[in-house]
Amino acid sequence: MDLLALADFNLVARHGGFGKASRAAGRPKATLSRRVADLEAGLDLRLFERGARALKLTEEGRALFERTAQLLSELDETAAAIASGGHSPRGRLRISAPLLFSQTAMGKLAAGFALKYPEVRLEVTTEDRPVDMIEEAYDLVIRVNPEPDAGLVGRIFLRDRLVVVAGPGLVPQADGAPVPAVVRGAAEPVGAWDITTATGRAKIAVRPVLSLSSLVMVRDAVRTGLGVGRLPISLVSHDLAEGRLVHLGDADAREIALWALYPTRRLLSARVSAFLDYLKDAFPHGTPDELAAYLRQ
């Protein structure tokens, strides 16, 4: 396959037309059109649907673009690194991160990384949904307790755990009457929460009075004394130390593990490797206490 023709195809696909690609690259429109036509002839495929006013990728063209755009970017990065005599990270780095981690830590992490590696164009999007790294062109995703995926590899860089907390004036009664609770969305278990205390296992009967979509909002509501809440210890350890909240017990729930993941079939680029190392430097042991300390800085 002609790499120059493939690069021109990607240029046109990225800009959505020959004219826009020509102006962006400073290349003759006729040259781009000829190169793309040669690529279509070589593959015996139609890559674009050419209308009177619009240019649209065919199904085959979209598949080719999604699978080759990142590869061409990595080739450019490798060539630039060799030409400069080093392997300094450069180019675009796209990361998808979950909501809570983004709200509490990602802004500071991203800023520090950008200062350390000014030639990397870092882009971070916040979403809790599973993403298709190949089709959506992500270089790295951060996920909480992800499902096994043979197409992804990575490492755990942080661990956390859920605790049940309340304002100092809201303590469960000995008669087991339900206490008001602030919950996160519809997925939060209701009825009774199993906890582990210094004296053993117990249950807290709860009655949801407020449902919120963000754990940061849940914490802020629990601080007012409205109800009990199940929250990561890293998010409330400072409140517990200052006496604003009371620890009622550890929630009987799965450990929270934050993973940094990337595709197995993609070479680990210098920029991804640099970000993984940056996470390791920020959280050397990956403990909840480290994350809590980082959030207080």
C-alpha cells in the first residue's frame, strides 16, 4: 500500500473534503484527488461517496480511516523522534477518564503533565461509559473495575474502598429504624447496607431521601447532615480527620481499582509511556491515603 496515498486519504477524511484538506495542508486539490483515486484503484474499493455538495466516507472508507489514522500518527511521531536524535514524547494524547477521578484529580494531573511535556497535546474527556478505543481514537483510558477485555492491557495505579459516613448528629439508632440516606443514582443498594466495624459485621437500615449522579455531590449533601452515604475513603478522609463526618463502618463492597488501559495491538508510544510513568510518580504505592493526600494538596 502506498503510504503517501494513505496519508492523503486520511488528510481528506479528517477534514471532510478535498478543498478543506487542500487549504489546511497547502497542497493542490488535484494532487490529493489523484492520490485518493489511485488508492481506491489499488484497493479496488470506493472509499468516498462523492456527491454534488458533500463528500462522505463509505463503510469501507470509515473502517480504513479508523484503523490507520493512529498508525500514521505513530509513524510521524517515530520519525520526528529519530530526526531530533531522541525519544521525547510529542503529538496528541487522547485520554478518557471516569467522572469522579476527573472531578477530583485529573485537572491537576493533566496540568502537571502538560508542563513537563510541552510537546504533547493532551486531550482529556470525562465519561463513565465503556469506550471503543480504536474507533474513538483514544490512546489511553482510565476505568474503575473494568470488565476483562482481551484487546486491552494495562495496570492498576490506584486502589480505594467504600465507607459509610454521616454527619456527627446522625447516628443509627439501636432499634434498627431506617436512617435517611443520600444515594448515587438508581444503582445504589437500598434497604440495608452491610458494613464492617471494629466490633464485627452489622447492617444499617436506610431510607433514601436524595439521589444524586455524582459522588462529589453525595459527599457535599452528607456533610450537611441530611443522611448517611457510601463514599470512597479518599474522598472523605479529610472530613473524618477534621470531625465533619463520622465513620460508621467499611462498606461490604468490592474494592475500587483504577486501571490505566491501552490496546494490546498498538505499540506503546512514548507519550502513553510517559503518562503511565507520571501516574506512577504521582501515586507510587497506589493507596487510598496517597490519593487523599493528593486531593488535599
